[in-house]
Amino acid sequence: MMDSFAHCVRVYVEDTDVGGIVYYANYLKFMERARTEYFRALGFNKPALSGRSQLVVRDVSLRYIQPAYLDDQLFVSGSLKKVSSVAIEMNQDITRDETVIARASVKLACIDVHTKNLLKFPQTMFEGLKSQINK
């Protein structure tokens, strides 16, 4: 079932502060990479920009539970919760050794590249995403 996904991330020096702890904003980058790979696996190679539509984060709620450290191997997972013609809702977790260290709720919207107004997903993308959540 493709309504869920996972992506492996290694923590490098560039991801950490001077104490070797992952800088808080980088958790969002890890989650973005996992979402991008999920869309790629569904056949949408450029989910951020496709024709006149663009997929953007509309809302995110992120809870930090435990820190991640230099050289940790993390798994960023997620699951689709809701798909409409203009938005997607999903949950994402970052785990280390099967322990959840960060948890997020993410809402993505489809907008027009030029006007920045809400826009319906391209039909193939909408149908592809909708079919995943109904499995």
C-alpha cells in the first residue's frame, strides 16, 4: 500500500549545531525529502513544480520528542490522511532505532505558479493520490 512511505536519512555535520545535535529546522528538510521521494515513487517526478501548478506546505505542526545526533541513521515515514482536489493532509514521523523522535502533521496545497491562488491538482496527480488513500 502506497498511502504510507519511508525514507532513510543519515545525519551529517552540516545538519547539526556545534554540540552535534540536529538543528531544529533540519527536521523539516528531512521530512520534505521523504515526501519528495514518496511522490517520485508514485510517478510524479517534480511534485514541487508541474506545469502551472505548484505544491506548497500550507500548514505544519511539528513536535520534537528527542534530539537526533551527528551520524544517526534516521527513518522518515509518513502516511496520507486526506486528499482533496486542492490539498493533501499527511502525518510524518522521524524515528531512530524504532523510537519516534519527531512527529508532524503536514498540510500541502496546490497553487497556481503565477497567481499563487489555490488551484486544483492536475487530474492525473489527484486521481493517483486519491487512489492511494482508498486502499
